Amino acid sequence: MNLVKSKQRVADHGEVFTPPWMVEAMLDLVEAETERIDSRFLEPACGSGNFLVAVLRRKLAAVKLRYGRSNFERRHFGLLALMSLYGIELLADNVAECRVNLLATLSGAFGLDASDELYRAAGHVLDVNLVHGDALAMQTHGGKPITFAEWGYLGRGKYQRRDFKLDVLTQSAAFSAEDSLFAHVGRHELFTPIQAYEPMSIGDLAAAADSHEEVPS
């Protein structure tokens, strides 16, 4: 694996990719979380997705082990596994490559092609969850605040989506500290979504991908 695309990119952006063996060794330190289907991972400098792809493989293995006898459940929890992964990346070509790599990983696990609703739904999720932007500034490439979707599986083929601003989410630990000024305040009172959506199916998400639009709330 080439860990450097160009010396100029290293100089300009400090871009050096983590080798697979090191990715796996680091993920082994949090092995239980990588195998929990709905545990959320954010890679603030995701590159082409080395970490996120490795986490997805582990999650999909857990999905197959738990739900392998039900194609319906396996597909829906497989998408949930993808929904739990988030990335931010400064360079547009890396964002595109990360999307391709994650989609290929899911597609390979389920034997999908572009005509499958799950494939198209996954593409929509990746458009939402992978952001071209600056994690330190918490802004997109266009200068807008970064927002992330909190996805949840409601069962019976329906997902819930709520959007939160990243700068608010990063304050969560501080607000929940015992000696915090806001320790007595419920999380729901401070961390309210900027938008909530009606429950949606894989078909709804695939339709959003086809129209290149957000699913209406």
C-alpha cells in the first residue's frame, strides 16, 4: 500500500495514510465497540477510509453472525452498521474515494449492484455521513457548520434520522461532567436536533438518492 500520494500533499496537508496492520492493531484496543452494530465512529481526518472500512467489516461480520438467518434483518442491520460511521476530510478526492470504498465493502458483503435499493440507500447515507470539510474549524468546505445525522433503527424496516451540529455534539462530555454548571440539566434540554425526520425505509432512502434530495421531514 502506498502511504503517500504525493510529497506536495504531505507538505500542504500532512497527508500520510495509516497502514492496514496498524489500523487493525488500533481497532483491537476497542474490539468490543467495533463489533457492536450501532456504536458510532467518527474519523475527523478520514482520508480514503482505512479506519472506517475496517470498522465496517467488523460490524458486518457481527451482523452476519447475529442475523444471518434472516435476509430482511441482515440487510437492515447492515445498513445500520454503515449509518454508524462518520468521516470528515479536507481533500475532495479522498472524500469521494472513501465513499467508494465503504460502498464497495457493503456491496461485497451483500452482493449488491446499483439497481438494488440497499445499494442506493447506502449511497445516500454516505453522502450525508461523509463531509468534505475541516474538523478543527467544524465547517464544511463551503464554510457552513458541519452537521451529522443520528440514525436509529426503529425495527420493522424503519429508520429515524435526527440532525445535530457538530460543535454542539462536542460539548456533550463537558455538559455531563458532575461539576458542570449544567450537570443538573437533562441532555434533551441542551442537545436538541436542528431537524428531525419522519421514519423512513430503505426504499425512501433509495428514492432520496435517486432524486439527489433530502428525504422530506
